[in-house]
Amino acid sequence: MPQHYPRVHRRLVLASGLAVVSALALSACSPSATGGGNDEQYGFTAAEQDASSAITVWVDSSREPIANAFKEANPDVTVNIETYDGGSGGSGTFQQKVALFDQAGEGWPDVVFSSQQNDTSWASKENNGVQAFAAPLNKGWLDDSFLDGFTDGALSPMTVDDAVYGVRNDLAPVVFWYNQALFDQFGYTVPTTWEEYKDLSDQLAAEHPGYILGSVGDSFQAPYIYYWGGEAPIFQVEGDTFSSDFAAAQSEKVTDLIDHMLENGTLVTDSVFGTDFVTKYKDKLLGIPGPAWYSGALFENPESLNYAAGTVGVAAPLSWSDGEKVTGNVGGGVWYASSHSKNLDASKKFLEFVTSSDQAVELAAGLPAYQSAADAWLKKQAASNFYVGDFEGGLSTAASSVWQGWGYPSFSIEAAYSKVVLPAITAGNTVASVTDAWKTEMDNQAQVQGYTVGE
């Protein structure tokens, strides 16, 4: 069973109380399909309910199968499934579209999947007099017994002033994945610290040039895997203040690690999702720190690395020898339910199905956030004998070790990385040469979003 990390209820910035909008802006009545009662019994003003009303759900392509599974399992519910980018790479699509619906006063989807945990910071606030898009889930609408079933801490990023505004689809802690066959062939020992990882990169570069230990070519890797996992305070929020400190000791250590491995060729700038990565590195990937969902997205995926059973091992996360035993986190998508939904019963049923059902386990590409689903998924993976090493132990350790020093502002670090850092390192420059520009870009984004920028 996965260990639990502590439940920490963060106060996300600029969170405000939910507003009761006027009848001119929004017609409201009880969430009950029959009307009557307290029209804020669930902590928000509900639209007039219609049990026969279709629900519209937004999903990315990876979540489309579970949405279709719900549709098949619930023929009495009319479901319109619409695919979008899921906020990938910090696109902001979700927020931008909701802002347009707020302006129009109609058109909101009933349920939305987002790959960005920081969407809670805006989805939990009213917008120009229109109540918050995300409905609070723990004020009587969803059962406490269901919400308590999530892995401890899983709902913390979506919690504002003790109100839960979204449920996690999956946990995405970073572990160290390794190619057991290559480690045996080269006679190497799997690293347990960032220092050992760095030393191994030098040995690999000298003895087996062309083999690699990871990539920073996608917008999430350097920020979430290396900086977050390395306890680097480059993305933090305190109250309404955003700060980014690249001069901190841990930040400089991470920057040096990445630049060192880029220089010796064991870190590459190819996207792990590109066909070139598979062609060039399938047989030359010694190991890679990465999230739990690498299991289905890369190693078992017929369209990606598609390794044979017994090739890939899982080890506990890397950490600094003089630091805490913590790790980073890459996503872990979130399901949000709209406070404007005209069929709250169907929306509730959908949320419960996509997170806790048997189909949620069967279709999961990574570690589910719902505890019973996570237990079943881990047992399923272990029983398949696809992975060597302690698969359950490695992921359980990681799930209980995510560093709590990372922030969840209303913008993504990925956009700034893609704009400033990725072009620089692709051109052969160092990360250190653009950390000032990277910080400036994030500070500018923070100011646009209404944050005070700290030193």
C-alpha cells in the first residue's frame, strides 16, 4: 500500500469567498432536481437542475477512453465528450475559454480535466461578478467518505481555505527508472543520490559515449523533475507574493547538475515524446528520473519505447546526500466540476467513476490518486512482472516524499522554460547563462496575474 504524505491545506493566492450573483446574472435554485430548499446548500449558488440534461466533459486525448467508459457504463446519462489540449505545457486554454463563457453568461462545460494543478488558483475565484467556475466539493455535495478515499495529500493543491475545488486523477511523483540489462552489461550500480547520478554520467560519457541518463527537452522535465526534486526554491508562493531564487544553494546545485550533464552528453534536449527520441535512444537509455506515468506513456507504450518485460527497473527517487529525501512531481491531472452545471447528480457520478471505478484502474497510465485504485493498480503492475526491482516500493516511497516547497500560482513554469531556456540549451548555451532571463519571464507572468514579486 502506498505510504501517505501529510495533508497540507495550502492557502492559494488571492482566494476569495464564493459570491452569490444576482438573479439577473444567474438563475439559481436548489441543486435538487425538484427545486426548493437552500440554494447554497453545497456552498455555491446552483443553476436550476434538470436530471435529464446532458453533461459536457472536456478531456485530453489520454482521458478520452475513461470518459467513453463512463458513457458506456451509464446509458441513462447523456454525455457530450469534447477533447482539448488539457492545458498541456501551460497553454492556459481552460482558463481562457472559461473567461469567455463567464463574459457570455453561458456555455460552461460540466466537468473538465486539466493537466495543470495550478488551475485551482483561478478556478476557485469569481470572475467579474460571475461565481467561481469550480464547485467546492466538500461542502455537502460529494460524500466525505468518497473524498476521504484519496491518498493523503492528493487533494492539497486543490484546497483553498478548507474548500476542495477539484479531485486528482493520478499522482505523478518522480522515481528513477533504469535499464536493468544495460546496468548489468556495464557493471554499474543504480544511483541513489543526485551526486551519484552526476558521477555516473561522467563514467558513462567516458566509457560509453552516446548513452544517456535523461532529457530536458520537454517543458516539464528540468523544472519539475530536477529543480522541484532538488529542493530548489525557484517557484514559490507565500500569500499573494511570488518568488524565484536561482541564487539559493540548492538552485545552483541543480543548475550545475543539468549544465554538467548537457556538456558531457548524458542529458539531451530531444523530447521524450518525439519519434527521434525512440529512434536515437531506445537502446541507449541507461536510466532516467521521471514521473510515475512514464510507465504507460513511455516504457509500455507500443508507439514509444515499447520495452520488453524485464528490461526496466524502478528505484526510489534521487535526492541530495545532504538534503531531505524528497522528490519532484510532474502533473497528476485534476478533474474540476462546474458550479454552473444543470445536472449535478450526473457530474458527481462522473467524478466518482473516473477516479475510483474498476475502469479507472484498468485504463490508468500512471498511479491513480484514489487510494483503493492505487492499491489495485500497483498490484496489477507488480503481478505483470513487466518491471524489475521494487516497483511498488519505489512508487510508494515517491508518493510519500513529494517536496512541499513548490508553489501553485495561477500560471505555469513550463511556458517560461519553453520560451527562454529550451531555445538556449538547444543552441548549445548553458542553463546558468539564462537563469536571470528565466526569472524575469516568470516575474513578469506573476505580475500580470496580480502577484507581488518578492526577492
